Amino acid sequence: MPTTPAAQSATLARPLLVFNTRPILGLSAALLRNFGWEPCWITNERDAAWQQRHGSMHTALVYLDAENKLLRQIEAIFSRPAQRTRIVAIVDTDSMRDRRLRRFVAQFCFDYHSLPLDLPRLFYSLGHAYGVAIIDGSSSSGGDPRPLDIMVGTSKTMLTLYGQVRKVAAVTAPVLITGETGTGKELTALAIHEHSARAGKPFVAINCASIPEQLIQSELFGHEKGAFTGAHERKIGKIEAAAGGTLFLDEIGDLPMTMQVNLLRFLQEKRFERVGSTQSQLSDVRVIAATHIDLEAATKQGQFREDLYYRLNVLRLQVPPLREREGDALLLAHYFLQHFAHEKNAAINGISKAALDAINTYSWPGNIRELMNRMRRAMVMSDTAQISIKDLGIPEQDILSLTRLDKARGEAEREAIIAAIHASGKNISEAARALNIARVTLYRLMEKYTIDI
């Protein structure tokens, strides 16, 4: 088993269709589940025929050899016009001499791996395939787009976060989510809720920074009719509304000191009183809090109660900024292009190469929120078929820095590829393994940099 997961996808419970007619050393259903996949194993023609008639999955793992009796059924399933499953193949090296098998890999497969398996690379490939399939699927679903309710990303930093979400979802202790503004802390809280035993119960969010201090107690705990001027009827608070589910307190660092005492009491006793009432009520609520500020420093400065901080900071997750999520900015840009397709100029059909390079290298100080806003604006305002750097509105001084950085990166990448090829004795498989990329990717890079062997 690899020491670290190489990939986890945008969702945490990902179905994986597995076509396999023989055991593969080191690969099992238990291992796949440990890395966040739920495999549906198909080993015979009857199962293949059933899958052909019923539904499809985003990702499939297929074992192929020259004698594979399922190849005909597999071809039939994945050649359907509506089929959007991304296939990752495991191929016996000797079998690649078979013309039909090579054609299948070239025509239908997102990536392929030879035996013996490099498991970290395999899991990275599966996760990336799943992310691309999610994006492609959203563009063809029709109707209004789904809410932004999924975590999108396949970078190593996000893989770590996905694994942490799965762990904390299994328990009921309070969670403190930290991270810069715009990184997706509420989506992380929602993922914890949806993968917990409380899924199906209410997920109630409140932004502590957006509610006036004189109203926040009423918002959290509710109030009785006549409790104060303007209280014309009884109101149920957020804590009561979230009964049985999850209460998400965003920007908890902005909660007024007076309310911090009341929240601490609720966390300790699980009981609360509506404003204007003397009757105590019990509420079974899991509390997840989030902040972009350093709460530990705030406690030392007397701006946040230390006892409340330790009560909230039982389980802690750090959501990484977009600049630390290698490759995810491109994935998110395509996701937003499809997700907000109903808003875009009808003439737009993609993103230019220069804009993609800028998206990939820009530091995104506003994180995902900034990328989403720039993409939505560009989709409406662009006068060309492809979104340009100008449409994105990235500052000119940053574009100049990006150009220099991109040139330096390209030169370094070309040198690294040449060095890896020579070090491997011109063995492409070994060179790709040394570079930690797929062979398909290596061939594309060799073509890009006109590298011959």
C-alpha cells in the first residue's frame, strides 16, 4: 500500500466501475475504499451487459490484455454517444502489441498504466479523470446549473483535505476550519455534514460578520413575541432550526464577546433559551466554525475567549489557498465555464492558451472567489470566441511577471525532460515515472518542446 494517497476527487464517496477478469497484485476493493472509491466490480459478460443497459459512472478502471474476453462488451459500453465515463486502463505490457487493444486505449482511455502498478500514480490518474468527468457532465446536464456545492480539485493539498474531511465526518466533535477568505471553507463544512451520520438533516449556516451585534443573539437563539421592539411574533433561531443536523458558524472570529459567552454555554450544555424566554431547550446540533483570522493570536490579544477557542478547536482543518493547489485553478476555470454556461456570451466556446497559462500561474490572492468572479465577468464581456487574459482583467504588471515566469518554467521543464530521458536510457516509461507524470503526458510535452529521442 502506498504511504500517501496520490489522488482523491472532487467528492468524497466516488463510485468506480472496475472491469477486471483476474486479480492484480496490490489492487483490491479494500485498498480502493481506503482511497475514497466505492468499486463496482464487473468480472463477466453478464455483468458487462447489465452495465451496458443501466446507467453510467464518471470513472472506470479497466484491465486489458490481448485475451480479454470483455473487450467487445467494454467497447460497446464506452462507444455509446451519451457515454461520458473517463477510463483509466491497466495494460499488460506485452499485450500492447495487439492492434485492437492499442486502438481501444487510444480511442477511449483517459490514461493507461502498465504492470507492475505504480499505485500513487494510478490513484492520481483516477482522481484527475473523475474531476474532468464531473466538469464535462455538468456541461450536458441541461436546465439550471447545480448550486456550487461540490469541492473541485485534484492537487496534493486537496487530497490531504479530502482525507481529513472523511475522518472528521465520522465523529460528532466540533470542527474549526481555517483558511484565507475565498478558499471554500463553507463547502468544506458542507462536505463534512453530507458525509456524516447527520446527512439528510438540516445544514444551517450563519455569517457572524454580516449580522449587526444587537441582532445576532436573536438570529442564533431565536426570540419570543414581544421580547423587544419589533418582535411581533416568535422566531426560531439558527440553533433550533439546525436540530439534528449541523450549525455552521462562518467568520466566528467576528462574534461579539457578549455572544461568545452564550455560545460557550450552549456548547457545554447543549441547551439554550430564546430571547425573552425563561424556558431552557435542548438542541442536538453539531457545530462547525470557520475563520480567516488567527484565533490563537486573537485569544492572546484578548479579542476572543480562550475557553471558547479550545471548545471549538477540537478537530481542525486548514483549507489551502488556491496558489498552493497545483493545477486546480485550471480545473476550476473549466468548471466555472460549464457551470455558468447559461450566463455566457453565446459566441464563447473556450479559454485561450494564453489565458490558461495566466490562470495557472497567477497567485489568485482572492482565491476561488476571485477566479469565479473573473471568469463570470469574462464570460459576459468577452467579444471573442475564447476568453483572453484581457477579459480576465488580471493586472498588467502581473501579466508581465507571468510571462517571464512561464518562459523560465518552460525552459526548466524542457531541461528536466531531456535529463530524465537520458538518465533512463531513452526508456519513456522510466522517464515518465521519474518525472511523476503519465507517459501520455510525457509524449505531449516532448512534442510541445520538439524533443526527439
